Amino acid sequence: MVNRNGFLSIGIIVFIGGLIVLSAGAGIYFYGRSRTEVPPAPALQTVAAPENENLFLEIESQLQMALKSGGITPEKYKLLDGQIQKLESDGADPGKIKALRVDLAKLEI
């Protein structure tokens, strides 16, 4: 341990240094990456905003009423088409948009 001059022996210093290197390596091994590495960003998911869902339900309801009554005015058609375009630009579900467009196309103007 301590030699005659009061200094730690070289063997102990090398041993302690080796432990430090091993512990740092183990940290990288267990965590899978260094602590300074930035984790990947999560995948972007489209989530329907509540106001978009409400607008979708409103348009769907209006289209169903119009289909039952036989048609709509040109002004109402333009209004519904504009609302569907807004949903598209907001990134709403393409399947729902397609269903609205199919119903809109069935209407007599």
C-alpha cells in the first residue's frame, strides 16, 4: 500500500484507475449510449383536435340531413365544401374526409 517514502504504490494507483475506466464503460453499456447523445425524436402522429372533431361531426350531420331532404342550395354546398377543405388543411383523418366528400357528391344542388 504505502511504501517507505509515504507514497501509494504504483499498482494500487493503476488498479483504482482501471476501476474508474471500467465503471465509465459500464455506464455506457447499461444505458446503451453516452449521456451526451440526444435521443431520437418520437414519430409524428396526427391527433385530431377537438374543434376539428366537432366540425367533422357538424358537417356529417348536415350532410345526412341534406341527403334525407333531397339536396342543398349552391351556397350551402360551397359552405360545406369550404369546411371540408379546412379539415383537410388542418390534417384531419383522410378516410373521414373522403367519406364527407362522397356524401357531398351525392347531393343535388
